Amino acid sequence: MPDTLYLVAAVAVAGVVTLALRSLPFAILKPLRRSRFVQALGRWMPAGILLILAVVVLRDEILSGPDRLWAVAAATAVTIAVHLLGKRRALLSIAAGTACYVVLLNVL
């Protein structure tokens, strides 16, 4: 059985390392906020990530069941319409498109 002092020291070292690793991004963040590159990434990354997600999901759905292409197209149209008409609320449009897809596959 390890000594109590050894266990306390190990927990303290682990705590200091964890605190340092979690606070490091915040320490680096202040100088990066002024960077034009980081500002451009902040503008374009959310749209890029959503585009990649949409392409991967649509590709997988189309390849897994070509007979369900109509449901994928309808749900995609609903998602786009709700996004544009619903003041660009991503969560609302994703939920509406997903609900539309599930209803189309299970009811029709």
C-alpha cells in the first residue's frame, strides 16, 4: 500500500496539471482574438462544418437506400425552408428536417 503522503502528492500533481491544461486555451485566446486569420475562421468554420455534415449525411442516406431519395429531398427542402424562414435558427431547422424525415419514412 502506498504511503498517504505519496497519494496526496499524486492527486495534487494531477490537479495542477489538469488546471494548467484547462486554463491554457484561455491564456492563449486573448492575443488570438486580434488575428485576422482567427476572425476569418470564426466566420467560416460553422458554415463549413455544417456543410460537411450535410454532405456526409445526405451521401450516406442516398447510398444506403436509393428508394428513399424522395424523403431525403423533402426533408432537405423542409430544413432549408425552416432555416431561411425561421430567422436562421439552426436547432429549429435541424429539428424540423429530422422530424419531417422520420415522419415521411414511418407514415408514408
